[in-house]
Amino acid sequence: MDTRVYAGYDDGLRIVDPETGSVSLRLADRAVECLSVVSGGEGPPSADLTDTRVLAGTFDAGLFRSTDGGETFERVAAETLGPGGSGPEAVTAVATSPHDPATVWVGTEPSRAYRSADGGETVGRVGGLTGVPSASEWSFPPRPDTHHVRWIEPSPADPERWFVGVEAGALVVTPDGGETWVDRPEGSRRDNHALATHPDAPDRVYAAAGDGFAESDDRGDSWRIVDRGLDHGYVWGLTVDPGDPETAIVSAASGAGAAHRRGEAYLYRRSASDSGPRFERLDDRGIPAGEGTYRAVLASGRADGTIWAVHNEGLYRTRDAGESFERVPADLPASPARALAVK
């Protein structure tokens, strides 16, 4: 099966064929904040990916959907997304249930959650999110009068359980599809940037946050910091090795300025050891890091186990969980990407 890489930038969506390096621009001049890419049809995916559904959340124009692998897009949920159905609203997170591809959750700025039962065509507001006790403390430093849902992650073990990271302020968990919310579970991070799960470790949840890296082994009920070997505590990108839930790769920096403005970020690999999980920095592995590089966005290709990373120096992939990276010769913007997905 062919592979396609989808990278969201402030000026549009790039679709990359990693074998040829060809790049197609879609949603030109739209600020693409988040992506969800799934097989939309029944049966095995076709070679040309025409059965692939792409959902792209934009900061300036709401939610867009493609049902042909990204060849064409249409704005969806325009009448139901936003306060009082007034959309478009800034869409900052989108996720598709692994249990039912018709079930989609959407997060916005200001922080609201929406649920769709028809693949994103229409959405309905999920109540209660901003009613949790910590909501009055939420604030996004560059726009301190507001905040947003930065990430939504479904549980691989329970179709009703969803994890929502608010930037900045809280991790909140719903065990019942949005009927109730658990605010700031014990040990959870405040400034969550990315969350991840793995089907082979269905009770585990991983969190990359501005205030560190944390894990839960009880479906988000409690969390612990994992920082042994992690010398940079502002963690941004995150993905888990498709073949091994003990191995994850993150991008990290000393702080927000280094990650987003000055440009000095690194890659680390989390792995298991006899004394518990630990990190090692991935220096000299074929991908630029350190001075001059901004935080990378990461994604995994479930079909072949490849891990992908994109930052201002380009698109890279590793087939051996970070031991070595190779650059994909694709003409991409020399600026940080906002989102990355692979199909």
C-alpha cells in the first residue's frame, strides 16, 4: 500500500509522497492546526488511497473534510460548529475513534468540545468541559484571555473514554462520552501539547507537556512523571513506536522560547530498562537537532512501523525507532509544522 504524509502549516496542508518527494498543496492560505486521517471505506485500503478520509482543523476557517485522500476538501459542520452554531470556529484538535470511524471529536479555541456521529459532517456540543473546577485558571500565554483544546485522544480500551488536553491549564478525562468529566487527575500535567495511546498497552496514556512528560497505566486515573535522562523539560511532539509500546519519541526544548522562537530543540527516545522507563537524546542520528531547529511534530505509520518527524529542516523518517533517520527529499516550508499524520 502506498504511504502519504500529511503536514499542516500556517499557510496550508502539504501532502507528501515520500517515495518520490512530490508535494501537493491543499487548503492554501489556511492555518492548519490539526489532522485526523483514517480509512473511510470498508475493506482493505486501495493503492491510491481514494478511500482515505482526512479531517483538517483550521484556526481561521473551521473544519474541512476530504473523502478522497486529500484530493478535494469541503468545509463541514459549519452550521453546528461554534457558539450557537455561528461557526466557523478555530479548530485546534480533532480525533477519530478507533472503535468506530464515524465517531469524531473536535476541540476549539476557546475551549469547547464537539462530537460527531457522521464522520465530521455535523457536530454537537459536548457539555461540561468548561464546568470543571480548574477552568477558571485556564490561560494560553500568547493570548492570555483565552485557551484552547490542544489535543484529544481516544482510549483504545473503551469507546466512551476520551482524554482532552487544554492549553494551558489541565488534562481532563471523560469516562462516559462527555456525560461527566474528571478534572486534573492526580499527577497529570497542566500544559499538555500531545497525548498518545497504543493498542498493545490499552491502559497506558502518554502525555507530552510544557511541564514535562507523564504517563498513566490506569487509563488516565493517575499519572507519574517520567524524566530520567530527559534534560529538556518542555516537551512538544510525541509518538509511540507502532511495534513496541515501551518505545516513544518526543521533541523537547528548554522552554517555549527555545522550542518556538529561538530554535533549539532536540529529539529523545523513551524506552524501558530494568530500573524503569528512561530517555536518551537522539544526537547524530541523521536528523538536525539543537541550535537552529524548532520543535518537531511526530507521527507513526501503523502499517509499516515507520516513525516520521517534521520540523523547519524538513521531513524525516526512521525505520528503526530512532537509531537512524533519513531525509525525505520534499520541498516543504522552512518553518515549523503544526500537525502531522500518515496513512
